[in-house]
Amino acid sequence: MTEGVFGRDSGHEQVVFCHDAHTGLRAIIAVYSTALGPSLGGTRFHPYATESDALDDVLALSKGMAYKNALAGLDLGGGKAVIIGDPKTLKSEALLRAYGRFVQSLGGRYITACDVGTYVADMDVIARETRFVTGRSRDEGGAGDSSVLTAFGVFQGMRASAEHLWGSPELRGRRVGVAGVGKVGHILVGHLVEAGAEVVVTDVAEEAIDRVRRAHPGVETVPDADALVRADLDIYAPCALGGALDDATVDVLRARIVCGAANNQLAHAGVEKQLDEKGILFAPDYLVNSGGVIQVSDELHGFDFERAKRKAGTIYDTAKAVFALAADEGVPPVTAADRLAERRMAELPRLRSIHTG
Ligand SMILES: NC(=O)c1ccc[n+]([C@@H]2O[C@H](COP(=O)([O-])OP(=O)(O)OC[C@H]3O[C@@H](n4cnc5c(N)ncnc54)[C@H](O)[C@@H]3O)[C@@H](O)[C@H]2O)c1
């Protein structure tokens, strides 16, 4: 790597390269900030084309976690890890346990969790080598599948968006389009149907659509995400992959609110301004999808679902605070969200200067 970590000027506290030749483990753990507490973020297991791509990804993702955890009101910093390789062929008990030993070696500066390519069962294996792991199975005392409160948090974000724009959080009769009905999307559809919304969905996987149809026969479907953004919607919920909002999408989008679970929905810097100019309210993705990290972080105190759900419910209030700040300061909501997170990361560490005896 020619430019290296320092050359990237990324602002990270610590970046650790982990290698175990026997199992083929090649991992990078990035700690962006521990200003608010130990850094927490998932482990992505992905066949990156180059180490440099893996490094870029883990640096960006760990910074994103610092902002997400700060805005969610958690006493946690931001970190993330990537394991380089195809999880289908490379994943083994020994590799995961080797990785767990590297996590343990950081002494709690980094706490891991699930991400793309890693699952609850993998966290149970990693936990055999380290206590700095969340997202374990309920049987092992863990928080289980984080999609449950991720979807709940997105639903709360939508209610707050509706209240900000239309004066009432009520979603009854609103037409909501959900792109991607996987783990999070299909639970979100359940909340929406229960709230009396009209729901339109799309997914590239036929079995995902079938599952929604079986559970909620009244839900409409459209062939693809392109048809969904052009549909007559009040709210658009991207719940598949990142980059859902690019110039072309914003041009044709008819919904007045965008609020979904997908990470990094803005395809490039500046899209948030285009949305603002079109009068479309964008609920910052890293705020409304923080129910998942709220759920798994509760595991650090002995998991209690009801307590975690109450905490995830505060996404409603935080979203309202973000929209209010955005209006006050004349900036898009995503800029307001960044400002709130940065204030918390700057203010709270100063308290350590007060000697407590
Ligand atoms: N699971 C969580 O707790 C969590 C937490 C925070 C953020 N997220 C984010 O939310 C999003 C969804 O996560 P998930 O756990 O439900 O993933 P998932 O893989 O279970 O579901 C994603 C769904 O999107 C579909 N899809 C993929 N490409 C599509 C396309 N072009 N058009 C329509 N559908 C498409 C897939 O077929 C799948 O059904 C991801 O961006 C993820 O990073 C998830």
C-alpha cells in the first residue's frame, strides 16, 4: 500500500492488520474513535479485490460507526473490522476463533458484531475466544438478530419524519414503498401494515417477495426499484444496498420522505442538497438504522429486549431534534445529524477532566 494509513489522513486512532497463515485469516480492525467509550461495530466478511479496497472500506465504515453510536446516545466509540475473502469458502471455526483472539488482544478497545457475511452463529464461535463480542444468539445470552430493532427504529424514524412534514406521526393511509424486503425490510413491512399504511414492495429475490405476500396479502409489488421510485408514493424506504439515491433517482422520485434501513444511501456528496431543494425530507440513514446497534450493545449489560426496544424508540425523538436543528441552521438533515454527533463526541470526553476522587 503506497499511501498507507497515515497518508490517507483518515483521523483514525488505531488500525490493526491481523494475519494467521494456517486458517487464511487476513483481517483489518479499524478503531476510529474511543472518545465516548470502547469502539463497537460489526465484522464484514467480503472478497475484496485488493487489500487497499478492504482498508478503504474499513476506514469509512468505522468512522460511520463512531457517528452512528454517538448520535444513538450510546457510550460507545466507533470501530469496524473486515475479513478479506469469500465467506462461503474461507469461513471456518478455526478462522473465526483466530480472529476472536485478535479482537481479544485489543483488550476491549474494539467490540465486534455481525455485518455483511457474518451471522449470529459466527459471533457465538468468536465468543469462545473473546468477551468483546455482541450479536450472539439468544441461547448464549446475546441479543440475537439485530434486524428486529433496526426495522423498529426505521419505523420510528418514519413516524418522526411524517410528523415533521405533515404535522402528525400517523402513517395510516400513507403510501410507502419498500425496496428490499430481506431481514429488515420484511419486518418493517409488518410495522407499516399494522399502522394502516398502503405498502408497495420490490426485491430482486423472488423468495423474499413470496414471504411478504404470504404474511401480508394486501401488499402490492412492482418489478424493480426503478419502478418503485417512479411510483406514486408518500414515503420511500431503501432497505437493500447502499447508493440508492443518485442524481437520476432524485430526479424521478415522487415521495416526499426518504427513510430506510440501507447504509450509505446517498450515492455521492451533494445528493442531500438536491433532495432538500426538491422538498424531499431525507431521514439520515445512520440515525434511523441505529436500532440494530442499540439492540446488540444492550448485550453488554445483559440483554433485555424491552429495555433495548425503549432505547430504540428514542430514534423518534432524535430524528425530530435533527430535523429541528436542520431547519434552525438551514442545512440538510444529514448535516445536522453529523453536527449533533460531532458535538457529543467533542463535549463528553471533556468531562474526564473533572476528577471524581
Ligand atoms: N440487519 C441489520 O440489523 C441492519 C442494521 C443497520 C443497517 N442495515 C442495512 O439495511 C440494509 C438491509 O439489511 P438486511 O439485513 O435486511 O439485508 P438482507 O440481505 O437480509 O436484505 C436485503 C434485501 O435486498 C434485496 N435486494 C438486493 N438488491 C436489490 C435491488 N437492487 N433491488 C431490490 N432489492 C434488492 C435482497 O434480495 C434482500 O432480500 C443493508 O443495507 C444493511 O447494511 C441492516
